[in-house]
Amino acid sequence: MVESWVNSAERIGADLHLDLSEASGPGGRRAALTRALRDAVRSGRLAPGTRLPPYRSLAADLGVARNTVADAYAELVAEGWLTARQGSGTRVAERAEPLRRAERAPRRTPRMPPRARGPRHDLRQGTPDASAFPRAAWLASYRRALQQAPNEVFGPGDPAGRVELREALTEYLARVRGVRTEPGRIVICSGFAHALRLLFGQGQGTGAGGGVLRGPLAVEAYGLGFHRELLAAAGARTVPLPLDEDGARVDRLARERAVLLTPAHQFPTGGPLHPERRAAVIDWARARGGVVLEDDYDGEFRYDRKPVGAVQGLDPERVIFIGSVSKSLSPAVRLGWMVLPERYVGDVLAAKGEREAWASVLDQLSLADFIVSGAYDRHVRRMRQRYRSRRDRLVAALATHAPQIEVTGVAAGLHAVLRLPPGTERSTVKAATWQGVALDGLAEFRHPDATEPEMPARDGIVVGYATPSEHAYGAALDALCGVLPPG
């Protein structure tokens, strides 16, 4: 007889799997139960300190007498596998015999070399300081959201997302980013990549024929390779646009019907799209019947310049505005949004499906409360000050220890570009890796179809200054300066 997955979760926090298949052997069910429990402790399935079910509960689950369980427990207590104390029940011994044997056993897993354990200093772009997540304020919003949530919240959900969040975003984006919209034109998603999948297809070659958007897509000559790969998987061909100090050369748009831009803070080179080019890309969209995909990259983190409004505010019917909380709050909060022209709303909702399966409804309600209560504004202001301080420390360290290095793209965002002497990018990245410093070379972000001389390759590294914790940041800067090439 096999008794498996005995349901004692309410007592010990997890189901308990006991194999009593040898109950007909010597000693009967008591001996079989004793062996099964001993094997569970010896193998580590029952960890030290784990509380076992009371006699009566386990006996009822197994269909044995209460005394059978009591006798098995008593035998294992006598052997040192279990402990029993008045008021705390029966538990796995903290220093049981199998643990002492394990300590004497030789190590079988070879030690990992230092570089294989991960970088000592993570200066890669794209991740905020995880230690700065506003736990208390988020928990307060989550509790309020859970207490006030109507019963319908625990159903399948609306594919557009909770109206409470869409209403909060309507007000917030208008106030902070100059976005012109209404709740009915906002669709909640899990982030920028999810938004692209909804617009161009789900990675099954559908973008060329079955996506909301079709045809070739113009992109900036430098950008995230992951996004290009996602678009390619959906069947969307990307065409690089040249970049200069004023942003993307939108005057080079030709036969494309869509263009993807980061106008608030071009990634990775930095800098906003010039006002004349912002107007020009809207003129192009109107004349061509095209659409602008506006990635609001780092739109909330600015330090030395005035706020830059969204291009969407110039013509809401020609721009799809995409944002998320991955930088401002945390990538662990998988929430983003699309602000859509009216003509795309129905198709995007159809692409998303009838059931909300991408973004936690409770997280949506929590974010809505977080915004409406003012906690989100306070958090962004606090993080803006923190990241500005880090930016200043980076610039100061380079001025002192590597004055030959030009730093660009530091007026906003969470990263900087360090220009390097020609031919030194690859060796610098390699030296950084050997010293335990994780960072990205600028070449990683260059479109594979970008050609000279109009879209020249540039030697440089992209340094993210948001990821390290406060106490580790100074050491990370020292390590960075130590791997930079001399002038």
C-alpha cells in the first residue's frame, strides 16, 4: 500500500509524502511509518526544525491508529532524528545524525572560479537600485487595494486592465509627461517587450501579416538588441536611422509606415530628440499615414535639463506611447502601459485576448493607489536625487582618475556613455570582465545593418550607475577607473 502526498499542510506548511509500501513487511505499519519518516529526514526532504503533524492528524491522514504514529515518533526521538517538547510539538532535530554525516562527507561539487560566480560590481544598464524599492509604501498601497477590491477583481479580468489604474495613469501622464489621453485609450501590459508583442505578433512570424502593425519599422541606429530580435521573430524588418547630437535623423524616413523612437532620452547615446525633429516626425506620420512608437525611456529621471514632454502630446492619433515602472519602481513589478490612437484599441485588445493573463490585477490596483496617494511622485523625486548624486560621483571620479575619458548622455537617465580611444572598446570590456566589473560595450547596441560613414561605429562603454547598492558604489567606481585605457 502506498500513501502519497499526505495532506498535512495546515500543520507543517507543506504536503508530506510518505511511502508506506512496505507496511505488510516485518513490524507492520508502525515500522513502515518509522522507516518512511527516517528516510525523509535522512534525505533532507524534512529539513531541520520542520514541525510534524500531531499524532491524531497524521493518523487520520494515513488511516492508522493514533498509537502507531505515537510509537513511530517516540522511536525516532530516541534515535535522535526528532525532538519533542511540550507546547512546540514534534520537530526534526536541528543537528540530526544525517547532518553530521553530511558534514564529514567530502565535497563533490568543485568550487566555482571567482569570475564564474558573477560580477563583483554590476555596472550594466537597465536596472534600478533594488535596495531602494519602497517596501513600506508599496505594502500600504497593496493592503488598501486588497481591502477595497470588489469581488470582480478575483475573476478573469479586463484585457484593457483595471479601470482604476487607467484612470490614475490618465491624470499622472497628463501632469508629468504631457500625454493627452483618456482611460479608454490605455491598455495595461507587462512591459515594453509585451507591448511590442501585442503590436507586431507573438513571436511566431505573424508581424508581417497578422500583427496590429505591419511592414518595415524604422529604429534608431543604436538601441536595445533584444527589441530588434523580438521584432525580427515577429516578422517585422527593422531599418536603422542615423543619429547625431539632435537625436534620430527622422528626415531619413522613407517608405516605412512606423518608427520606434526614444525621444525623451535616446538609448544608449543620451539626449532628447530636438524639438524641430519632434515636429518633423509628426508631419511625416500625418503625410505618410504612419505611426510613431514612443518608448518613454527614462522619461522621469532628468537632472540638468528642463522636463521634456511626450511626442504623443503633439498628435495623439499618430503616436503610440509606451511606458512602464521597470526603471522608476522595479522590474519585478511587471506593469506597463500603451496609450493608443483610437483606431488601434480594438485590435490591441483582440491581440491580448479576452482574459487578462499578463499583469497581476492586485498589482494594478496597488499601483493605482500608489499613484493617487502621491507615493509614486515622492518615490520618483527621492530616486531622482539619489541617481543624480551617483551621476555626480561618477563624473567626479572620472575627472580625477581618468580625465582622458569623455562622458556623455548624463543630463538624464540611469547610465552614461564613456567615449574610448579608437580600437579600445573590446579590450576594455574584457579587462573589466577579468576584474569582476560587468558593463556593456557600445557596439552591443549598434544595429547590424548600420553602415559607414552615415552611421559610424563608435568606441565606448555604457555604464549603468543605478544598479549597485549605496555601500558598494564607491568600490565599483574605483574598479571602473582601474580598467579604462590611458589617454
